[in-house]
Amino acid sequence: MVELPLVAGRLKGVRFAGYPSQLAVLAKCRKGETDLVHRDGKWFLAAVCEIEAEPLNTEPVDWIGVDRGIVNLATTSDGDNYSGRRLSRYRRWQDRKQEKLQARRTRSANRRPKRRAKREARHAAHMNHKISKEIVAVAKRTGRGIALEDLQGIRTRVRFCRDQRVRISSWPFHQLGAYIVYKAERAGVPVVTVDARHTSQMCPRCGYTARGNRPTRDAFRCRRCGLAGPADHVAGVNVRNRARSAWVFVNEPAPQRI
């Protein structure tokens, strides 16, 4: 039960509900203030909880490279693929609904797009939570770290076609990376960020890099050694290999001065 401060006085003994896992965390780790939020006709308690992270694994046996994309939201170096087609279909369905509402030009139709935008954002966040939770669980179970591409500023670095601009602007890659980072920190899994350039055009076997190595969006075929496979999987393997090099460079002993 909680107490709510009101103008007329404090209201005591207000009951609230939640998932058993959430209530257990709230009872054990709550610290600070709790806010009462009204959203979509419902009241929510936003409580601050401080959860101690597990000890960081400073000696991972290897790394899981994660390539983030649009068609495939995430593809790992292990070959696990998390398709984004379901999210794309959902967004196209929402766009069609919004176009119909805008054609009505009524006051009620003007209010609905805001609610639909929030619903779409919650749907994307739910999918990113599921993907990040599974990737971190695999890394923790196998004693490995997680390697991510540095995609900071990619929207300004890369030119896209007109039909791709809307998809890129709504691409939740940053949110997925943030979810992986904080879940990994809680589980004690190390995370490194590597250079994202040419990860889908470089051959992980011979190192040859060329645009011709990727004849289509989904296919990769090295023009030098003939290595072939899914382009997103190859990118994930390159991210993993770069993480290996970066981790060795970071952890090598500093040179001693004579």
C-alpha cells in the first residue's frame, strides 16, 4: 500500500498491483521518491530502484558481435537473427490508419495520431527489450562479452534514398544499444564498441574489402577468396573480430619508461 499527498490531506492505504517480479524488486531495492503518473486513463507508480550490478567479467572467453539493421533489427556472430519485418508491417499498418484519420479532419481524428505514436513507440521498445534480454542472457551463459558497432551520427554520415528516409528516422537502433548496455552492466557482461565502417563489405577470412563483395542487401560473396553467406551474419563476425583486437589493445600492459 502507498500514501498519496492530496490537497485535502494524505490518502493512506491505497492499494496497487504489479507483476510478481516487479513487486519483489520494489520491496527489496526501492530508493528515492515515487511519482504518480496518469497516462491513457490509468494511474501508474514510477518508483526509483537501485539494483547492485553483478561483478564484471574482466576475462571473457570470446565476444558476441551484434550487427544492427533495419530489415533485421539485430544479427549476431553466432547466426541468431532477429527480424524487423514484424515491426515494419506494424508501422506500415499504423501509417495507413493515420492517413485515414488525417483525411477526416475532425477534432477527434487529430487527437488519435498522438496516441497511436505512443503505442508504436511502446511496441518498438517491447521488441528491443526482448532482443537485448536474449543477447545478454546468451553472453552471460557462455562467459562472453558483447561487441556493438559505433553508429553515432550515422543518419548524417550516410545518404539514403527518399523511400528510406522515413524508415531510417524511425529506426530504433540507439534504443536497442542502450538496452543491451544497461542489461549487460547489470549481469556483469562486458560491452565494447567498435568501428562500424565496412563491416558488411569486408571479408572476415582474407580481409578483402569492396562494395562488390555485397551484390545484394542480403548476400555476401568475397570476390577474392569466394567466402559467401548472409551479409548481416558476416557483419556480426567482423564486429566480433574487431572486438577481439580492441580488447587485447586495451588490456595490454603499459610500456615501462626507462
